[in-house]
Amino acid sequence: QVQLQQSGPGLVKPSETLSLTCAISGDSVSSTGAAWNWIRQSPSRGLEWLGRTYYRSKWYNDYAVTVKSRMTINPDTSKNQFSLQLNSVSPEDTAVYYCARDDSGGSLESWGQGTLVTVSS
Amino acid sequence: DIQMTQSPSSLSASVGDRVTITCRASQYISRFLTWYQQKPGKAPHLLIYTSSSLQSGIPSRFSGSGSGTDFTLTISSLQPEDFATYFCQQSYSLPWTFGQGTKVEIK
């Protein structure tokens, strides 16, 4: 049973960087049978897939075009976790952020508990 | 990006009713379609993957069908714990995209 535990601040100032971490138990971030995703949800945009990281002999990342220039997902094998950094945030980035695992088929079968991130001064 | 359109956006139903939710993709996605259930304040929960495969632990009253662009989620006999919002998601091509959701409310 894979469990994902999110951590990070719930309030970020405009133009600053949003940073969240997702700690994994029951699997490895280096698993060659999984991908590790970030998704956000807001009333205005609904559920929005942001990006993923995965290991297949080397590390790969994919990002949504809408955030690609501002976003980085990093795996941390020493702590078995992965992180999200979103730069230059604006109020439009206010949302509940989720981490999630997929089995490489794109179905998100394990989710973190969600973190409400508000962008406000 | 592939657009996913669900209908209806909301519905009212009674316990024991048969409920059907549809999801249409803006282009061909084969059977790469997943259904989720979400309750207030919680993360989405996977119900069905690859259009019709029931996730482990999900009651058999949930079923899915479809391929290509048109898909259906059916709840054969609605139970009190099924009142929630349901989302579809395509995993045919990146970026993964979701439907806007269907809220199932108590009649």
C-alpha cells in the first residue's frame, strides 16, 4: 500500500516560489514501474495535471506547457520523496496541490492528502 | 491538449437509482480513460482504469465502458456513500487532462 505525505507552506507571497514535498512510503521514488506526479485543483481551473518525474535507467521529467517555464520537479532518492517548485507565483496559482503516483499507465492510484496553497501578500 | 467533457455537470438521484455519467474526449484516446470519485476535502480516489477495469477494493456496482472518444461510468444501484463528485481523465497523451466533474447529489 503506497502512501504519500505532503508537506510545505500554505501561504506564499506573489512573485515568490511555491515549494512542496511528497514523501513516499510503500514504494521507491526510483521504481521503474511508477511515475510521480503533481496535480492541482481550483474552482476556476478544475483538476490540472502539472508534471511528473520518473526513473527508467535515468531520470525523466514532463511538464504541462502552462507551467513548464516556472516549474521544477526533483526526486530525492536519499529521502524517498519528490518535490515541486513553482517560481514567480501569482494569485492564479492559488489551488489545492496534490502529489500522486501512477503505474506508468497514467491512472493515478495513490494520492497525497492535498495542500491548500494561497498566493497572497 | 485533449479536452474532456463530462455530462451532466450535476444530477440528483435517490438511493437505489441507476446512474450514468458520460465523458467525451475531443480526440481519439483508445481506452486510456480513468474515473475518479472525490468527496469534499479529500483527494480523488481511483475507481476504474483503462475504461472498464475495476480498481481493487471498488464495489462491483461501479462499471465503465467505452473506447475511442465516448465513455460511460455507471453506478448500478446508488448507495449513500456514493454521493460525491466524479471525474474522468485521459492518459492517452500528455498533458493528462480531466473532465470538469459531475456532482451526484441526493434527491
